[in-house]
Amino acid sequence: MTDFLWGAAASAYQIEGAWNEDGKGESIWDRFVRWPGHVLNGDTGDVACDHYHRMESDVALMAELGLPWYSFTISWPRILPRGRGAVNPKGLDFYDRLVDTLLAHGIQPKATLYHWDLPQALQDAGGWPNRDLTDFFADYARIVFDKLADRVKIWATFNEPWCAAFLGYGYGTHAPGIMNAQAAYQSAHHLMVAHAKAVQVYRQGNYGGEIGLLLNLNHLLAASERPEDRAATERVYAETHRIFLDPLIHGRYPEAFYAWLGPHAPQRADDDLSLIHNSADYLGINHYNTDTVAYDVHSGWLKARLTPYAAPGWGFTTMNWGINPAGLRAELLDLKENYGNPKILVTENGCALPDRPDGNGFVADWGRIAFLREHIRQALAARQEGVNLQGYFVWSVFDNFEWERGYSQRFGLVRVDYATQRRIPKQSALWYREVIQSNALAV
Ligand code: NOJ
């Protein structure tokens, strides 16, 4: 497997802290976490893993763990405190140093422009339902490319646009906490237009690398063969897969689904489709779990009730996500068969488990190893079956801030003791190093 990318990932708001330092502007998450009751235990990302101040030693630790690739995300309000206009040089400088430090340690950087921390000033201008943001995003992208693209050769525009649009504007569990189906679908469409405009900037700028999009594709199983359950499953598939993949890869919208949505369907401009079509050099898949889907007239606008599904012998993570490693293989094969076998990276995979540190803070997380081993095995099996899979990234390098669940969930290969900020590699980090070193699955 020459050139297969092995790595691990993290995101800006979840690890950096320094929420109001060195000229950084306020993000929608900085605002949302201060809204009582919206985040478990009132946790915030104000400090998180304090990575902003510990970046050098964190990178040195990643090198010790043998990570060939590190996937990080850039905080838009650190670069442009108000989302547009004046650039904050100290913000750019942080990522510039991060990239240099990674390369000095022999770690390749992979960067994502947006992982949910929209500048609050742009939310005040209407947020993602406002089409103007598509241009503001492309302007922001150009500033970042001009600074970093000489050294960063794999880019992503958006991480999980479904979450940004639907958890943020539809279900209201993420910032900015809005509950409006039309706003969610409009946001999802604008995120795709913003993605495509940033890709256009990248391609026209001849920056000499690759750029893609990271989608969270959970696997879905109809709860039964009843036509209404199958139709409900198809609607969830449309909302999570088709609205992004159909225009991107096939150059068409899921019109039947938009017709079903009626007034919730997004407004689209004439040129959007040609802009979005073929606007990704690779597809990033974030995959964690499987749900069964049943028709339920009382379950939201999709009339679909999701129930976590665990394969026999597997259980549920502390997120209450069902573990079904074969779901990853099924999703990869679906992309091969129905979406033209694009180049794929698994850009996130991992699990939150009830880690129990010993007296030294060491976690013997054999459950996480079992999870990772079987998911890697399934991903590589799909590769054997012809899926154009070129890399795999564990979520996450460190335990970190898990959004509305605060610090209650631990996904890391490395334990973080939040009281002292001590980093302690878990058993899974040592195991993953061996997998990478042998460039194969160590069993
Ligand atoms: C998806 C997101 O990209 C990331 O922010 C989150 O922490 C993990 N999955 C786990 O939920």
C-alpha cells in the first residue's frame, strides 16, 4: 500500500482554546456555549486542550506517535475576526507556524477551511441562509491558500456540511441553535455553492494540490421491508447523501426529494449546478455508525425515526452510537457503485468510550483498538473490492470538546487530563503506531 495516507484528525474549536486571544474574533460557538443549557455541564471551548499555546509540544508528541499525516482545521474568525475585511496577521501566523512545525517533524499537513466555527459577525448578517456568505467564504479561502498552499497539498473546504446546516439551522442542537427546516436546506445548498466557489479559487490559483469535501455518511438500514420504512430510509439517505453527492458527482439535484419537501426545499440560482458539478478532487468520508430507519409520522419533517443499530457482538459507544463496522464497507461500496468510484479518504473514524485511566493516567483502551481494527479491516476490504480508497484518519488525536456534549466524550488516541493539560497516549495510540509502521493491519 504505497502512498496510502495514515493519519489522525482534530479541529480548531475542539482543541485550540485561546478563544479571544491575539485578535481572534467571536465565533458562533463562542456565543452558543454561553447560552444556558445548550452545552452539557456548561462546558466551553475557551481553553479546550490549550493547543494554541501548546502547539509545538503537541506536534512533537504526534511525531512520537508516528503519525505521517495530521488533519487540522482553520478557524475563520482567527484569520478574519469579522468574517471579511481586515485580516488578523497573528491568526494566519499561528497556522503558518503549525504547518512549518509539522513539516519539521516529518508530518504532512492536511487542512480544512471550515469546521463549524463561523464568525459571529456573519451570523449577525444572517448566517448560512444568506447567499452572500458563499462569496465571503471564497475570499477567506483565497487568503488562506495564499499563505499556506505552498506547503499544504491536501485541502478540504467544509467538514460535514450536513451537521453545519441541519444541526445548526434545522435541529438547533449546534450553533447557532436555529430550528427551521427551510433555513437548514438553504444553508446546505449555500455550503455547496461556497465549497464550489472556493474550489474555483483554488483551481484558478494553480496552487498545485488537491481539494475536496468531507461528508458524514452514516450507514442506514430500513427497519423493515415495509414500503413506508423503505421510503423513510430513502428520505434520510437523500438528506444526508444525495443533496450533496448528486449535484457534486452527477450534476443533478434530487428533485423528487425536493418536491417532497415542498416549501422547505432550497432556492437555487441558475449557475449553481454547473459550478458544483465535479468540484471535488477527492471525497472525505467521516464514518462512525449505523441507524435503522422507520416511518414515523411524528418524527420531524422527514417523518423518519432513527434507532442506533449495533452489529451482533458489538455494542454502543458513549455517544449511544451503534457499532457496525460493516457499515463503513457498505458506504464505501455505495460510493463506488452509485457515485462513480471517486478518490476517497476516510477522514474521520473513531469512538467515544468510557475510558478508565489507571493511577498514572494511562488508559488500556482495548475496546477502541477493537473498534479501529475492525473498521480499518472493513475499509481495506472495500479497497480490495475496487473502492478507490487512498487514506484513513482516526478521530481524534486528543480527547477534546465534543460540541453540545462538552468534555463528557473521549475520542482521543491521547488522553487529556483537563485539570493539568497533561497528555497521556492511550494503548490505542501505541497500537495505531504499529499499524502505520507495518503499513498494514496488525492483528
Ligand atoms: C464529527 C465531527 O467532524 C467532529 O467534530 C466530532 O467531534 C466527531 N465527528 C465525533 O462526533
